[in-house]
Amino acid sequence: MMVRDRPPAAGEIRMVELCPVCLMPVEEEYPLYRARYKGQEYVFHTPGCRQKFLDDPEKYLQEGGPPEDEPCGVPEQK
């Protein structure tokens, strides 16, 4: 994966991946939260998503994706 040192130019295609925890899109060029697992780099929507993945990566990599009732790793507002 190549990380750019500049924003994409007008009309340039942005590569997007899905967070394996919450399935939200993450721009591949500028992910803030990353982790490596079994030689593969994953990108995450939030630091909470990253931590959930690190706690149990196989849960999120199994066929069919994450559990449907899995909330995003964003802390709840009180």
C-alpha cells in the first residue's frame, strides 16, 4: 500500500477500503488508524475499531464479515 504525501488532485481517483469492524469506508491513502495481522495491513474508521480488531481479529475476518449488531468503535456520547 502506498501512502501519499499530498492530497489527491482534482479528478484523481481515491482508493477506499472498508473498516473490517464497522464496514465504514476509509480512504486508503490517508488512514489514521492501521494494524498488521498475519502480514496484511488493515485500516480502521476509529481507534476503537482498531482496538476491537486487535482484541479478536478472527472475529472480523471470518466469512460474512463482522456481526451485524457490532457497533462502531466510537465511544458513546453521554
